[in-house]
Amino acid sequence: MNVIFISATCARPDYEDICKKRKRPMLDSSQKFFEMFLNGLAQQPDVTVDCITLRPISRRTYPGFYIPGGCTEQRNIRYHYVPIWNLTGLKTTMGTVAIWGKLKALLQQYIDKDVRILCDPLLLEGLLPAVSLGKWHGIMTVGFLTDMPEFANEFDEHNPLKAWLYRLYNRRVRTCLKKLDRYIVLTEAMSCVAENKPWILLDCIVDETMLDGLTPLEHTDDLPHVLYAGKLHKEFGLDILTQAIPLVKQPCVFDIYGDGNHKKALLELAAMQDNVRIHGIVPLKKVLEAELSASILVNPRTSAGEFTKYSFPSKTAEYMLAGVPLVMFRLPGISAQYEQYLQYAEQETPESFAGKIDAVLQMDFQERKQLAAAGKSFVQKAKNNFAQAENIVAFIRQ
């Protein structure tokens, strides 16, 4: 079977090159998630993988007006980068046309062969060609939905014009979503987009190779470190974390990585408490090494807000793979099978969150280690990228 995957996902060396050239650091959450999936997909027997990629660049963050196309092969995956004009508005139009052309060429190459088109539906530039050419050639189109369109950019700060354009873009995505044949979703609530069409649940995915060659950071302060990494948005519970930190009684250091609309409040807290360290956006390798060295990993997101039932925080699986205890609140998007592996704060309050951090820090080191090892073993066996990709291949072969 030949799988054509349309998204903004790059080969790791190419993505790192983009990050180096950017005018300012940015978070690309889908890059890591889809990269893990693709690496698992490429290991499936009798499956070839071609990625058509609209690189994650913009005029405000990346130099140059014209970005040429290119091709990279890595881990049995062929990445086909489409050319674009790096100008607001024109990038979307040219990206759509370029993806259309590349997809049409690949379909001609695989004519009379078993082909499936997978796409990131949040990327309208790829969704439009996938739906149109898929219908024209009678090929199954599958949407891999990692977020609901109406929530994809809700918490990022935009001027009124850009916010309006995003809403227009996401409404168009929502309309085109209905034309796909099948759906891969991260929570059961997201299956509403499928209506009566087939769908499959893939709540999280891990790739052990991400940790290859990494060594935990060395801390010279001899204190336990509590770490958060991700978007620093108030809506993701960062206000709860900001209020909880001063309430933690056990001596420890709080390491916070990322950027978002609540960063200013965290910087103000760091100015008042010397055990709070704000690291901003750093390369993935450094974040993973910091996670491996932490005593506790935290996710302060609460169940407040409609978006939470459509979201499985991808950091949950990454944290569990690190083999470090995870403190968080119960979320509607996380199923009961994770209950025994996570340390839940019972009330969605700063006091309850701080109390749970204290309780885990007071555990015997071996008890903490065994607790985290059980969670790590669970995601290694049940949620590894090979097994998850195998499930997807079985689903789209039918």
C-alpha cells in the first residue's frame, strides 16, 4: 500500500534547519506528533510513505521571499517540499496549487496501485487538494485530526484582522472536513466530525528513538526539579500553576519551558521567587533532557472550557515515556486506562495542585521510581509508534 501524507511535517534535519533560520523561536506541536507517527508508519511491511509538505514558515518569522521545493529521504520516508512565495496571502494560494500539482504527480506515479491519502485537515492548503483529487481518482482520503478547527488558534494572540482571517480559514476547514472518507481522532468527542463515516481513536503516540543518545541534565543544586513544558497559556492552566508554586512546601526548583499569553505573569513570579526558572522556547533535545532529569512533571490544564473534551494533551504520553511521575488534573479527553499511572490532584485549585506536588515529593525515591516505571512501560507497550501505526494501517486497508 502506498500512503501519501499531506501536512507541514518535515524530516527532522530539515525542521531543525528551519528553526535555526527563524527570526524568533516557535512551537510546532504537530511536527513532533506526526513525525513519531510517520516513523512508525514507515516500519510497516508493504507500506511506502510519501510526505507532501508545506513547510511551517511565514513572512514574519522566516527570511526570504521565494522558498524553492525539494526532496529529502529519511527512514524510508520521502519528503516532498512544495515551493512557495513567502508572502502573506500568496503563501496560502501558492501552497494549495503546489500541493495540488505534487499530489496529482504522485497519483499518476501510483496509477493502478493501492493508494491512500492521509492529511492533516487543519492545513487547508493540503485538505483541499486531498479531497478534490481523492474524489476524482476514487481514492480513500483520511483526515488525521489532532484538534478541532475552531480551537486550533483560539488562544494565540492576533490582531483583529489576523484573528478574522483565522476564523475564516478554520470555517473553510470545517466545511471541507465533511468531505473526507475516514477519520483518525485523539478523543472520542472528536468523532462528531465523522458523523456516520468510519473513524478510529488514536489518543497518543510515543517514539522511544526520541530518547536515543540523550543524557539527563545535571543539576548542581541537589534539589528536586518540577518541570512544565509547552504553551504558557492561561487557558491551559498556567494561572493555576502560577498560584500553586508559592504554596508548595517542599524545597524544589520549578523549570518552565515554552511561550504563551501567561508568560509575563510567570516572569513576574520568577522575579519574586528564585526557585522559579523560565527557559522560554528551546530545542526539543534540551527539553527532553530536562524532562529526564526532573523529579516531577506537571500539566496544570483543567477541565474548564469546551475545548478540553476534544483534546488529549500530547505531553502526557511524552512525560510518561520519560519515566518521571506526572501530576495533573482529570481531563475528559483522557480515558480511565491511564488512571493508575497518573498522579491526579482531586480539586481543580492551586491548593490541591500544590498539595499533590508536595505529596509526590515526599514519597520515597524508590516508590516514585516504580510509580513512573509502570507508566513508562504502559506507553512503551500500548502506545508506541509502530503499534499505533499498525492500527491505522489496518483501519485504512479495509
